[in-house]
Amino acid sequence: MSRVRIAIRDLTKTFRQGPREVPAVSSVSFDVHDGEFVAIVGPSGCGKSTILNMIGSLVESTGGEILVDGARVSARPAPQIGYVFQKDTVFPWRTVERNIALGLEYRGLGRAEIGARVREAVALAGLEGFEQAFPATLSGGMRQRVALMRSLVVDPEILLMDEPFGALD
């Protein structure tokens, strides 16, 4: 049997809106094993994105437990997790090339390796000729491909994806 990569136990999240608390996620439990592709399906507003945000350490849970490779999720994201959001999350002051390179720079890779991996990602995404373009000059689908490549280029062991393909051309 494959190992459990993500374990969710009795996960709960409530948000405060003025004087009242609004439940977003209530007592959710599941495991994701190595090699599995898992989809969280439900109507708008049921907490799908909130669950992903808690796994990715972007939102703190109200209760329950999240383990990634046996370690409790904390305020700092697990280095083995990549995340692609619904909306493109490119930095407007960075070119296509520099947006894709961001995670590699953060990890301290050398210039030559960063350059090679970014060139490969640009080709894979069909963005050749746009390496020096800024996000404001790109279509929504192109910006989303940049965001996708930024997550993939670091070769994450676990990839969280929150409906990232809606804007793709």
C-alpha cells in the first residue's frame, strides 16, 4: 500500500463576519496517498478552496489536523507542495521569465540551472517569444500558463490546484 502524503482529520474552519461565525468547512477527514489524483467536488461556497488554502498553509484551520508527509502543517508552507490558484497570481513587475523563475530563485538554484528550467517551461507552455513580456501585455490564459509553469518548474512532490484551467486558451 502506498504511503499517506496528506492526512486530513476532522478539519474545521469558521470565519468571523461581524458578530457571527460562518462555518466554511465542518469535520472533513480524508487521506491522499502517494500517486493519487484527488478532486474535491462541490457547489460554489462549500469550502473547497478553503481546504486547499489550509493544506497550503495560507489559512489556519479552526480545528482538526492536517499532516503532510507525517508533519503537522504550520504557518510556513511545506517545501514539497506547489499551488496553482483559480486566478492568475503573476507579479506585474516581473517578466514572464522572471515570474516562472521565482520559486527557483527562492530555492537558491544557480543561474544556469534556473535559465535552463525556465526555457523548458516557457516552451512547454507555448510562451516562446514572450519571455520578456510583462503580465499586463498578456491574455488571461497566458498569465495563467505563467502561473502554472511557476508551480511546475520547481518540480513539487505534491501539487494543489484550485480550478486553475478556467482562463486557459
